[in-house]
Amino acid sequence: MSGRFLSIGECMVELSQAGEGLLRKGFAGDTFNTAWYARACLPSAWSVDYFTALGDDPMSDEMVAFMGKAGIGTDLIHRIKGKTPGLYMINLRDGERSFSYWRDSSAARSLAADPDRLREAVESADVVYFSGITLAILSHDDADTLLAEIRRAKAVGKFVVFDPNIRPRLWSSYDVMHTTISEGGRASSLVMPSFDDEVAHFGDASIDATIERYLALGASHVVVKNGAEGATLSFANEKAYVPAEKVKMVVDTTSAGDSFNGAFLAHYLENRDAPAAARFAAKIAAHVVSEHGALVPKEKLGL
Ligand code: ADP
């Protein structure tokens, strides 16, 4: 099999504590993390591309070089004069992690501002991946533009995948968040939510309730991730439960869900067997939670 996997969203500069007041620079962001794991798990006949907007500063150049080195296509990335990428810092206090963000005026917020460029990118892809964070960082009009393109992609038979990744702080109101996330689900072929987010923000009483809500909106398939409790699938109306792998020591759960999504999709696109894809994804995610950082190198994924 071959094709083009296109992930749409924001990748940020990441600063993490490196001891003695030093900071280590990295690059990460939910949709980029998923592209990273899809790239690691897909055969080379597939291309994996990232669609975003960046600036014309040296940090944007470095990010593009980093993506290229990981084998992720960057040709579709729009570079905006005078803009810069978003940035976040991982704070550590008494062993607890918290995050500070500087992303209000990041270039990625304009990723859907040029509808022709967006259409060209989506049309070039076989699989389109986006998230609730992708929608949350856009203006109301640009989110509409992206959703229209996504609907069009699904209507012509592309496989459209959405992770709601609900982050209330990024939304102007709960109403806008609920409506737009639901539109994202409606526009997609497959929705891959995390159960704890859906309970907290949609009040779902059970995993089945989450599945039913996204199916009722119009998604064909739903995969609900539930941390160490495993994942529940509804694929073409067939339900399956896949347990998580046992992990000796959980080191860092950053990007557990993103890696699960990337690995699931890579396996599914090659084999069209959803439960087998979920078992494979659980293995990859188990490696990811056993290591530090959002982007675990391929050599450490047991591939
Ligand atoms: P998110 O990061 O989106 O909240 P989850 O926490 O649901 O996603 O985790 C995604 C997947 O990662 C799970 O379905 C599971 O396979 C794996 N995973 C997460 N936490 C653990 C854990 N403590 N032990 C083993 N696997 C885990």
C-alpha cells in the first residue's frame, strides 16, 4: 500500500528543564507528534506530510529542518513574513509538571487563512488528520474554512481522522468549544477521543455514550482511548475492547494518545484490521510512556 498521510495543526518550540537553570529546546505539538509516530510506523511507500504555518525566523527554519530530518514532508508549510512559531515551557515543581504557553500570536493560527493553499494540501492527501487543538487555535472564520475543506475531503472518499483533544483554555467559550468539536466529529470518518476529556467536557456517563455520541453525529468509526484501562473500538459497527500493555514504570505520559493515534493509523492503513491496529498502538504507546518526552525515537519503539 502507499499514499499520503497529511496532518494539520500546530507544532511548537518546547523548552524543558535540563538542570542547573538550563533549558533544553525541542519541537512538539499534538498533530505533529501523531505525524512523527505515523512516520515511524508506516512503510516508506507512504509519505507523511505536515501542514501548518510558520514564520520566516531562524526558529521556524530549525523546526522545518527538524521535521525534514524525521522524514516528514514540509513542502506544504506556509511561511509567513514577520511571524514566529508558538512556544511552551514544561515547568517542574516538586515532581509535578505544568505547562506555560506563548502561542497567542503564533504563525500556526493563520494556517487556514489561505483557502486555496489549504485545499491544494488536502486534495493531495489520502488520509487527513486534525484535532480539536487545530480547530481551537483558529479564528471562527478560519475554523469554518478548515471544516468545509475537511467535509469535502470526506465526501470524496478520503479517510478523515479527528482527535477532539479538548483543551478548554484554548476556546473562547464552552458553547463554541462544544459546537466546534462536534462539527469536527461530524466531518470525520474516524474519531479518536480520550475518555477522560469526554467525561469532563461532554459529561459522558460511559465509553459507550462517547461512542454513540460521535456515531450519531456522523462519524463511521470511533476509537476511545482510556489510559491504562485500554481502548474501546467501534469500527463499521463492530465493537472491540483492547487492553493497554502492562508497563513496568510509567515515566512520562506526554503524547501517549498522540502516539497511539499515529501507530493505530499506520497499522490500520496497511492492514485494515482495527483490533490488530489497536493492539499494535497499545504496544507503541507503552514504549512512549516508558520514556521521557513527546517524541520517542523509532529505535526505542520496539519496531
Ligand atoms: P491521552 O494521552 O490522549 O489522554 P490516554 O491516556 O488514553 O491518551 O492513553 C493513550 C493510550 O496510551 C492508551 O490507550 C494506552 O494504550 C496507552 N497508555 C496510556 N497510559 C498508560 C499506562 N499507564 N500504562 C500502559 N499504557 C498506557
